[in-house]
Amino acid sequence: MPLTKVHKRGAISRSIDIGSFSGYGELNQALAHMFGMEGQLEDRQSIGWKCIYQDDEGDFLLLGDGPWEEFAIIVKSIWILSPQEVLQPMFPGGDLTSRL
């Protein structure tokens, strides 16, 4: 399985092996630890940091939507977005929340 690039503004991008994780919880913990964000990525419902990913068709989706097994096959890159970035127009047609 190829490495997946993880991006976060203000930090150097890193690569991870998605195949080394068994599910979203384990991946979220690893991402939080990797970027020194322990406790900030767990609550998907809060208005806080969000993890999104780009799939093999170029679509952006919220990390955790869909079965893990499918995600592990189609993920191409992951972004960790701050609360401010979530509300910025990242895509044509509105902010990220209008697309997820």
C-alpha cells in the first residue's frame, strides 16, 4: 500500500502508511500525536479541528464517513483543518461545511 500524505497548515507535511492502522480511532490518535494535537481530533461533531481526505476520484470527504476498509483503498491525501479553515471558502461554491 502506498504512503498517504498528511497536510496541516503551518507544519511540514508527513507521510503515513494507512495499512498500519486498523480503524479511524487509531488513525486519529496517530495524526493527533504526529502534529502535537492530542485530544483535539476526536470529536467530529464539535466546531473544532476537522480531518478531511481526498479520494481517488478527487472528491473531498470528512474523515470517518464510510467504511474503514473502503477508505483505506481510496484515500490519496489527508488534510487537518483548523476551525477557521473549515469556514473559509476552500472549494468553489462555499466553505467546507457546505460540501460535507
